[in-house]
Amino acid sequence: MLPCLTKKYLGFDCFGCGMQRATAFLFKGDFVAAFKIYPAIYPLILLLIFLFLNMFVSFRHSERIKIILILVTIVTIVGNFILKIIIN
């Protein structure tokens, strides 16, 4: 795994800390551990899948869906970051 430079040099987690480990857990099939490590992994995957599919298929209300998925992902990432700061 690549080290987090923010954590290494500044001493605190960044917004993406845990994403590599969560992805590794997903590939191993351990979905609960992936969520515990980085809860934003699932909204992020949904967003990426939707953006990829939207390149080929036109969805009704696609702009609204994109905005909602982006907001859910951002709120999850920031919420996870704040919880890590509060807990540690």
C-alpha cells in the first residue's frame, strides 16, 4: 500500500485515508470491512458507475441524479473525516 503523505508529514488523516485498504477489502469480498475502513467507498462506486453508464446511455433526470450522488459522496467523505478527527 502507498503511504498517506498527509498523515506521514502532517500527522492527521486526509479525506482519502482508507480508500486503498477499502478497495483491497472489496476485491477480497469483505464488504463490511471495506465500509468500516472507508464508508464513502460505496457512494463513490455508485457515482463512478453512474458517470460511466451515462456516457453511453441517456437517463431521465441524469443531471439531478449526478448532483445527488455527488452530494451524498461529499457528505460521506467529509463526515467520515470529521468523525476520524473527533475520535482520534
